[in-house]
Amino acid sequence: MKKLSSLATLLAACLFATACSPAVQADPVQPALAAPAPMAPDFTGIDNWVNSPPLSLRDLRGKVVLVEFWTYSCINCVRVMPHVKQWHAKYRDQGLVVIGVHTPEYGYEKKLGNVRAAVQRFGITYPVAQDNGYETWNAYGNRYWPAMYLIDQQGRIVYRHFGEGQYQETEARIRSLLGTGKTAR
């Protein structure tokens, strides 16, 4: 019985380690013929908008939207930021809308003044929604910082990526949806 308990503990540890592995980052949503990709939830419970008046996904139909969940004191979010800023600069005139959803991990990150200062310090020019109550976070079923959700012109989530990395694949998906490059895998 002790051997079985040890084996179960080892198996649980392996499963946990695999689930938290940096290699397990992308979760491309592959719509089946019978079930299209899920519709993206709209922004709910947003406390404030920085760099923009309030936005809704309904108003952004026809555009490709990249929703990025981040918080300014997360080192992983800071490392992803140059890529997101580059995509915004490179593709905004072709129909990409980047929206940062700032969802705080710590109490001091809930202060609008701190969020505005971070947006300015990092040189973020795309819209940032302040989601202090985690309402948009929860609507997406999100659990990670950073997390990116790519939404097609019909408002469907067609690609997800959690954490750092896979920048080329993410950009390929953006280009594919915009019709500016080869179809992404």
C-alpha cells in the first residue's frame, strides 16, 4: 500500500510539473467543423480606461483584436511588452487593435495613478483597461500574467498564449488574420 501511495504522489508531482512547464504555453483554439471558436467576452467591470475612451468588442467587429492581460510589476509581462508594442505599431494601420487589460496582482497596482505612471514609463500607447475587480479576467476564464487572446474579425477567440515566448507564432497568427502574410499553422 505504501508503494502505491508513493507512486500516486510521484505521478501527481509529474503531472503538476508538466502543467506548469514553460514549454506548455500556447493553447491555439482549433475550431471543429461542428463547433466554431468561442466568442470573446466583452470588457466588463472596467474601472478606468487609459489612452482611450471606453471600448467594446461589439464596436471593434471587423478588426483583429489582441487582448493582453498584464500587470505592471510582473517581470514576465515586462518582458512580453516590447513585442506587444511592436505589433501595435506595425499592424494598427492594417486593422489590429491591441488592448491591454491591467489586472492587478497586488493592492498598490489598483491605484489609477500607478497604472498611468506605468503606462507612461513603458511607453504604451494602445488602450489599457483597468480591471481591478477581475471581471474581464474572469469572463475570459484567465489565470495567467501575461496572457494574450487573439480575436478574429467576427469576435471569436482563435488563439491564446500564456507567458513569454512564441512571439513568431503569435505574429504569424496576427498576420494571417490581417491577410498580410502566409497562413499561420
